[in-house]
Amino acid sequence: MKNILSLALLLSAPVQGSMILSGLFGQDDQVQWFSLSLVNAGTLTVVSTGYQSGGFDPILSLFGGGPAGQFMGQLLAVATDSIPLSLALPSGTYALALTQYDNFAVGPTAADGFSRDGQGNFTPSLSGFPGVKFLDQAGSQRTGQWILTFDGASAQAVPEPGTFVGLAPLLWLLLRSRTQGAARPGARRRGE
């Protein structure tokens, strides 16, 4: 349980410079969002290396001004890795979406969603090969593994809503044990 809490805190803390984040998708139509912040104008570079680790075909979609912002660019890295999404950007906040091929951004804003929203495990029908999920275009079985390296911006993964809901009882117990220890009758304070 301690490792889950540490991972949640790590993913919620912004880090400046080069950083690597990784995770697992549970189904083909999943979207992982990242919040990015550039303090000064500069080059944002994001590289996917999940495919070489057995993961799915990634698509990276960049939006300006947070999750409701305008579409700014997209990188499709099918059956390969280490092709960077590299853009010169003004200072500001951005949202990056990671999806699996062919779950493309639909509209001019992030709020318009993605082409495979609500379709679950769509890759067997896309590839024409039998399987459950995470098939690449050649019909090869892949996993839900993703790995991204960020350079030039502070980045943080935006956890799915269920992540913190599952941690709520643990956090409540930790806070409760600390407040009960401080409020015990006869407890002595340091220096007494």
C-alpha cells in the first residue's frame, strides 16, 4: 500500500527538466492525459519508448491551454519508437494526450474527444486478426505498456478519477492516526 501512495504522490508532483513516466493501459480506447508547463519559451520534446518494451502503437496529441485547449499537433509512432514530438512553444500550460493507434483526436479542441471513445478493445477489428486487445497493425499481440520521456517542460500525469478515490480510505486512516496520537489525554508535548 505504501508503494501505491508513493506512486500517486510522484505522479502528482511536477518535475522540471527531463523525466520518464510509464504506466499501463487497461483497454484499447484509454486516454492518458499529461499536464505540461513551460515557464519560459522553449522546445518541448516528448519521446515514446513503450513499443520497444512490448507496448502498443502510440499516438501523442498536444493541446494548448489545458485539457479544453486547441489542438496543436500530433505524432503517430506506429510500430516504432524514439521518434520525438518536438515543438518550439511559448511559455504556458499545455495538455498532452497519449492514445493507442487509431484513436485520433477528433476536433479542434481536447473537449471534442477521440475517434475511439467508448469503443473498448477495438484493435482486433482494426487489424483483422483474432485477439483480445492491444494488437498492432500487423496483428502482433502487444501489451498496455507505455513509456514517455519529457524534456523542456515540467510535466505531470493527470491521474484517472478512480486513482485518488481508491486512495481515500488510506489517506483518511493516516490522517486519523496522526490526529488521534496528538489528541490523546496525558500525551506529552516535546520539551515538557
